[in-house]
Amino acid sequence: MEEELKPFWRKIFNFDWKFGFFLILLICIPRFALVLQANQIANYSWLGLIMLISALVPFLFLSKLGRRKIGLKKPDTIGWLGIAFVIGAVFSILLYHLGAVLYGNTFENWYYYIAQSYNIPDGINAEEKLVLFGIMAITGMTFSPIGEELFFRGIVHSSIATSWGDKRATLIDSSAFALVHISHFGLVFVNQEWRFLLVPTIIWVLSMFCVSILFYICRKRSGSILGAIVCHAAFNLGMIYCIFYQISG
């Protein structure tokens, strides 16, 4: 009888909550440190590699059955892919407006801080900005949505759900996803020093927790991990649009 893990890994792991927590520690701790370093030295070349490794984890560990179990299959309901896209984009834009109302164009605003990593040149004309936006949008809609969803809503969620069920697994993978994003905003590097922004971080982490639950809902409703990927891609598109045409408009 086929099992979720490839034969080699069955000698070491069971496809259960312990395996899920092992993966969280294996990927999230190095990722957290590398993102902080990238923010400090303004070099984000390693982030694509992090997402690539996250995307490859299911293919490294899982059998064909395991990959199907995490949702690597055709969607059951194509219509939910469209709904997933709308959900992701709307949540992202609402999160922009929340940050703008509470903190304006300051480093306490999550999108404003993240925008600094985009290095949009001052005085860029509309045509050049559109080209740069297109490049960033394509990148943002592929690398992190595929890597993070195959990892968090895919292999991590499914392994923990085998032991504890989908509800607990969703709380755990969403918590891990939210906390690792403190490295993107919350613990910030501003004016050559590190700061921890308590209240903005709490809002940001809760927002990342909520959106990751939406990602899982889209996976479940569509019957495929593609639902989560589409929702995540739309969220990133909304964020990038707000950075280019609202914050840097």
C-alpha cells in the first residue's frame, strides 16, 4: 500500500505532526534569519532561492499519493479559482488602506516599509514604472505564492492534519506563516538600527494569520493547492500595485 512519504524517508519520519513541525523548523528559522540579513544589506537575491527550496520540499519528501494529498492535482471547482483571486486582491487592498489610515507614509506602515526593498527610482516616468511594475508583479505572483503554498498549505498542513485534523493544522500552519513574516515587517531595520514595532507588528501578524486562513479556505473549496496559490498571487499583486501606484505614486 502506497504511503505519503517516499520509501527512503519512511525509515526516518512518519507523515504526522512531528514531521510537520520538523519542516517548519528546517525552513522557517533559516528563512527568518536570511530575510533579516537581506533587509539589513539591501540584497534580496537569496529570497528567490528560499521560495524555490520551499516549493521543492514536497517533491523531495512525498510520493505520488502524498503529493495528491497536499492538493497537487487539478481543481475540483474551476470557478473557485476566480473567487480566490478576488479574495486575495481585496484583502490586500484593504490591508493597504488600514496601514495608510493608521500610520500614513511612515515605517510603522507595513506596505511602506516593504516598499523600500523595491528600490523604485525617484522621478521614474510612467512607462518605465509600468515595466518595472510588470516585472515585480510577475515575480511576486510566482515565487512566493508557489513556494509558500506548497510548503505551508501543502506539506506542512497535510502532515499535521493527519494527526490532529484540518482545523488544528490550519491554526498551526497559519501561525507559522504569520510569525515568519515578522522578518518582512515588524522587526525593522531603519536608519542603521533595528527596531521592534510592537503594535504594528501585532496588526501585521494577525493580518498574515487571517489571510493564510483564507488561502487554506481557497485550497479546500477549489479542491487543489492551486486555489491557495491563486489567492496568494492575487494578494501579492494587490500589495505590489499599492506600493507602485499608491505609496510611490
